[in-house]
Amino acid sequence: MEFKYNVRDLEFILKEWLPTEEVLACDRFKDYYSMDDIGPILTEAYKIAREVVNPINVEGDRNPVEFKDGKVISPPGYKEVFKFLQENGWGSSSECIEVEGGMPLLLFKAVFEMLSAACPAMGSNIKLTSGAANLIIRFGTEEDKKRFLPKMLSGEWNGTMNLTEPSAGSDVGDALTRAYPTDDPRLYKIKGTKMFITAGDGTITENTIHMVLARPVGGAPGSAGLGLYIVPKIWVNEDGSLGKPNDVTTIAIEHKMGLNGSATCMLNYGENDECYGIMLGPPPDEKGRSKGLAMMFHMMNESRIGTGHNANSQAAAAYALASQYALERIQGRPFNDPNGDRVPIIKHADVRRMLLDMKAHTEGIRAMIFKGFYNLDIAENSSDKAKAEVCGDIAAILTPLVKCYGSEATALMTAEAIQVLGGVGYTKEYPVEQYLRDSKVLTIWEGTSFIHGNDLVGRKMRMKGGQPFVKWMNSIKEFIDSNKDAAGLEKEMAILDRAYQCMVEVKNLYDSWYANKAEKGELIPLYAIRALFVCAQVQVAQCLLEQALIAAKKVAELPGDHYDLNFYKGKVASAKYYANNVLPNVFTLTEVIRNADSSVLECPEEALVIN
């Protein structure tokens, strides 16, 4: 089936819904981009996604990464596509901060969404290289930047993020990898093992620049003692040329459920005591505390938003394929005309329900994601410091919603796309099943769903005395109060208002549990994901209804034969469907949280295990 994508919705977000012109007016972008550039850039990116990137998607799945004689071999075409994207400005050079001519996140992520959907296994190579490069830009010396950035941005080298170890997964502070000082105060010998390292090795590039968390000698215990080091696979001389291998050894690759075109590696550092890393940031303080994890969080937060975005892009691509199939597949007769002619399955009510369910979810989650990108762009680039701070707070609140809800909900949407295809959806004849296998890991990458639920209730609800979270909630209430009488959407606004009150109740419940932590503390993690779903579904519904107000106005203005009329009618339908069919989940979730059932805590552990 042909790769298709909803470019029109991306254009709607950037040109009709969000105040993109505010971002483009920032000093960093005003000389490079205008609103008139959005359409041509999206059109060209879509062409590249279809013609350059998508052809390697199935190829990488059926001819996956191999590990032979200690070498990792990437699938056919991956090297050429990575090089093309990086070299031609469709990759890291457009995403990285402080790079001249770089795109706003709003624009780049619209581009990258299509490229990532066309081949998810390739997208992670770009994303990780951008994240590693951004760490060097933020925290490296001028020498570091000159040494590493040119070839990382050109596609000659790629980058990775190294946190997980065999004995330290989510508990990053338990990491055992060590950094030993040398005569050079910025140069350390690195020893240890890292696992689940995406894009950790392969034949895509000639060198890989690893960003490695390690504990320097004398470092404090826990996460506070971890430093961050630039560790090239092949040593990079001061002039940027390649030196000798840096004692970084791939000892295995993971055999995964999906993303078979992407190498996920277990790496040994310093087997021969010849692995060196360059320290990023300041040295440890007098108490042995380093800023490694704090610096790495810049890359992790970018990756967390990107992971939710990646998940939604795959679900959107699966939805596009399912919609094509539903239009072409002839099967069954109309419910009210059992003796009539056989019809395309899109004529059947339940298939239409599944398609609108996928449409509403993917468009709504995309809207929430791009609201986050808008706020990040303003936070990073606006000269109005007060507004930048507010936007930074909103982006921080949205990050766990995007990562957790984005990955959890869209995994279900991808499964629903298979359901539309029926039996053939379960076969490899169509690429929909690949999207399901490729996307499941995104509920785990960059922190499991619980980690982000805990982040929401434990950090984001309470940061800065809880004021940013209250302001964010108030902004939703202001929208409801201003539009409660919107013609044709009165019922949906009323449902959103009721769901908003549920969110307020959940926030108050969590405040009371924190205030009485001695007795209620175990409830806090137990209901964290469900609290996050309440907040996320309210936010998604608000985004969809904001868009529906714009679309409804267009429907009233356009002639009946206008080429865009059905697009706008579809936007209204998405908002109505989500408000009436998905948002009521908030009522049930709130009741569940209010009831605070503790059977999970009371059930004996032995009763949970099948012996």
C-alpha cells in the first residue's frame, strides 16, 4: 500500500490554529522563515518521506540489523537515507539549537513527523544525533563544538544516549560505569557496560559519538554523583580527524519485537583500559556531586516529547493505510439493505467508528504535541522573558502527557487499524502490523508510563508551589467559559466543563494525599497513570474543540463545492467524537481515583505469581 499522510492537518496546525507567526518573529528565525514558507516546506518533506524514506521501511524490517564477527551491519539503504536527510537539511542541522538557519520546533517537527512515520527505525537515528549534538552545543567548550559538531550535523557521524545498564534501568542512580581521571582534567578513562543503546553501532556512519553517564572516582552515590562524557567509538583528534578505535566494543544486539532496522546494542567500554571520554560541564564539587544527569535530562526531555510524537506519527500512518483499505475493500451489504449490492467497508457503521476513533485520537494528540512545541519555541527564543518562563512551565507540564498518553493511546489506535483490515491486517502483506510492532516500545522508551505519571503528580503538579499547574488548569477553564455557548458545540463544551471539574477534583485529591503522606502515600503512585490520563484527555479535548471552532466558522463561510469543505467538517467531527465518546472516560477514572481502592496493595504478592 502507498504511504500517505495527513499533510493538510499539519498545515492547519501551523497556519490556522497556533500563533506560529509569534515564533517566526523571534530573532533567531525572522531572517530565515515566513508563513509563506510553511506550505512549500511541508510539500517537499512529504515528497521525501514518500520517495526517499518510506522505501527502506519494509526493507529494514525484513532484512534487519545483523551482528556478524563482532560487527553490526545496518540494513540496505539506511546509510544513504541517513546521509541524504542530514546533508540536505532535513535532519539535525534544522533541529539543533543555535545552528544558523535551523527551523523552529513547530516547523521542523511537522517535517520530521512525516519522515519518522515513513520509517520509524530511521527516525531515531536523526533524533538521537540531534539530542547528542544539542548537549555539546549547550555544555561543551568551543573546542568540543569544533571537534564534533560539523560531522554530526553533516551525516558523517551519529550520536547516542547511554544511560541503561544491566543492573540499572529506570534507577539510573545505580549505574556502575566509572570514569577515572587522567593527567588532563577533562579527559577520563571510561569503564563499564551499557545496554539498550539505540543506534549504538552500525554501518550507517563512520563514527558514533556516545553521550555516556558514568560516576567519576570519588563521586557521590546515587544520581547526584553521575558525570556526563563524550565518548567516540573512534577517537576524534583535536582537528576533527579520526584517530584509533576508542575501546568501545559491541558485544550483542537485541532481538526485538519491532524496529528491526534500528540497532539496539549492548556496549562495553574500556575492556582493554583504553577507552577515553571528554567531560561535559563542570567537574565534581567538593561533595562529589556532578551535573551529568541534569545535563542529560535536556536530551531526555527532547526524547520524551519525541517519543510521544513518534508514537502518534506511527498511529497516524497506520490510520491512513486503514482508511485507504476501507475505501477499496468491497465486502458485505448495507445494514438496512441486506439484498443490496456489496459495498466498500467504509460504508459499514463500525468501520466508520474505528476510522473516526483513529482520526480523533491522532489529530487530538498531535494538537497537544504541537501546543507543546509552540511553548518550547517561545520558551527558548522569545525576548519576552516573562512569557518565555510561562511557556516553559506549560511545556514542562505537557511533556509527561505527550509521552505517556501519546504512546499508550496510539498503540491502541494502531491495533485498531489492523482491525479495520481484518485478517489481512495480521499478515505482513500490509505494513500496518509493522507499525504495531515498531510502536509498542514507545510506551517504554525514555521512561515507562508510570515514570511519567509519577512525574506529573509528583513534580509538575507541585513545581514552583503548584502555581504553574493551576495557571495551566485555569487557561482551560477560561476557554470553556468563553466558548460554552458556541453554536453547534454546546453539548461538547458542557462535557469538557464536567471533565475539567473532574481534573480539579483529582488535583485536590493528590494535594490531600501528599498532605497526609504517612497514611495515603501509597495511593500516590498507584493512581498516577490514571491521573495523567484525566489531565491528558481534558487537554486533548480542549485542543480539538479549539480547532473545531475555527473549522466550524470555515464550514459556514465556504461554498458547498469547495475542495477544503470536507477537511473542515472532519475537524468538527473529530472534536465531537472525542468529546462524546472518549472524554467521558475521565468521569470513570475520577470515580476510580476517588474510591481509592487499595486491593492492589492488600493482595499478597504470592497471590500475584503463577507458580
